[in-house]
Amino acid sequence: MEVIQLLGSVLGLAFVAGINLYATVLTVGLGIQFGFIHPSAHLPTLSILSHPYVLTAAAIAYTMEFFADKIPWVDNLWDSFHTFIRPVGAALIGMKAVGTVDPGAELAILLLCGGMAFVSHSSKASIRLVANHSPEPFSNIALSLAEDVSVVGGSWVALQYPTVMLGADIIFVTVFLFFAPKVFRLFRLEMLAISALLSTMFSPQDRSDDSLLSDEVPDRFFEQMREDSSSENELLFCVRCASGKGACVERNCMGFLYLAGQNLFFITRKHFRIRKVAFHLSKISDPKFYRKRLLDRLSFGYEGGRTHFLLLKKRQNRGERLTEILKTVQRT
């Protein structure tokens, strides 16, 4: 029973720390300081979080996160910076909470707490990326406030009712594992999009640069693409992007969009197998380009619906060039 209570407390704190590390430290530290939270005997050194130095650092960091977390796309950038900070912070909280224990048990606590925090952090970051595609800013504010409330409540439950929190953690991890492929595709796309945006800001490309239309292709895709780009079917462009709605594959799959002959192809890898989808130019209509904050979108009509691809901002004006090429090819 003692082990269950210990796991419920440290994993519960790790879970909420993955959502907001600084709010977790502030909640527990202030709760201990003012007597609202009483750590059990299984957590002998958790009171370290009530130290004035710890509370001051957490308060400063939480103030920064409070505002950054409510601004669209800034919250994604903030989350990307905290991909390793939150799991490491959660692991340290777990290690400090249990005090001096056997080295094997200490390592197990570090791994479990870090993993739990990464799970909750990944889920939060993915949900925020989806929310940021809505045109209004109020969803970010609502999500951020709900997260703050859940962190405060979750921290209290983790220390006062550890068995309840352990059950909630198990249910969450089970659901997470079911949706993990979708979550990690979205999370990976978010990280790549932020990296591409930063590279564009610091190394802008000229509109006339032909490298706009050509990305380096991994060997596993090269052989498949060479079959479609024979001498009479010149490869007009090949850009790295992600599948969107209507792309005939699961959404947020990273791959390459290329035009060869009379077909527009999208090639990706799914379940360790290469998947290639062809869109005949004669059936493509009304190609459009939409500039967005984090991921641009190339859209066209195909067989009665709209197909979308998400373009990284690694090259400026890339989306306009691709749209121009599609319209030119259609006219000819």
C-alpha cells in the first residue's frame, strides 16, 4: 500500500508538471508553506519546494509562462522549448520527493516521472497546435486557464489522495497509448514547423532561388520517385510537406509532394512501408495557397472534394511558386 501511495503522489506530480512545471512547484511549495498541503511520510523531503529561493524562481518563470501560454503560436514556441525542461523538472521533483533511497529505486522514479511528464507535455502541445488553427484567440486563453486550474487541483489530489491520482494516471496513459501515433505525428510536425520558421527568419531566401522547389530526398524514397521522373516525365518540383485533410493518407504524415508527367504525387512512410498517392492533373482544379502563421497550406479541388497539404516555412514564397506551377501546367 505504501508503494502505491508513493507512486500515486510522485507520478501525479509528474503528470501535472508536464502540463505546467512552474505552477506545480508554486502550488506545492505555497501549499506546504501555508499549511494547506501536508506531505505524507513517504515524501520526506518534498518540503524543499517551499524554500524561498525555489518559490521565487518558480514565481518568475510562471509569470512568464502565464502570458506566453495565452498568445497563439507563442505558446507552441514556449512548449517546444520545454520539451525537455518539463520531463527533467518532473524527474527531479520525484527524486527530491522520495529522499534518499536505493539507487535502483531512485533511477526507476526518475524514469517513471520523466516519462509521465513527457506524455502529458506531448498531449498538451498537440492540443495547443490544433487550437491555434482556429482564427480566434479565446480558445488559447480558455485552455491555458483550464490547464492552470487542473495543475492546482491535480497537485492537491496527488498529495492528498494518491491512489485516486494513480488510477487517473493509468487511465490517461492507456488512452494516450491508443492515440499515441496521431499525437506524435502532430507533435513532430509542430517541432519541424517551428524549426523551419526560425530558419526562414534568420536566413531569408530570394523568390527566384530554384532551391525553393527542391528538397533533399532520403534514399528510401528516391527509387520510387525515379520511376515517376523518367526522361519524358521531368520532375518539376519536390518539396517536403505534411498530409492534410483529403490527402488519401492519415493527416500530419511527413512526406514529399512532387510533380512528374501528368500526376502530382505524395509519398510518405507509414507502418514501415512506403505509401504513394497520385493525383492526376486533369482532375485537379482551383489550386490555392493560404499563408498561415506556422504552417502554410496548399489546397486544390479533386474528385468533388478539397485536398490539403501543409507546407513548412523553410523557404519563403514556396507556396506561391507551387501554386503558379500547378496553374501553368493545367493551362498547358
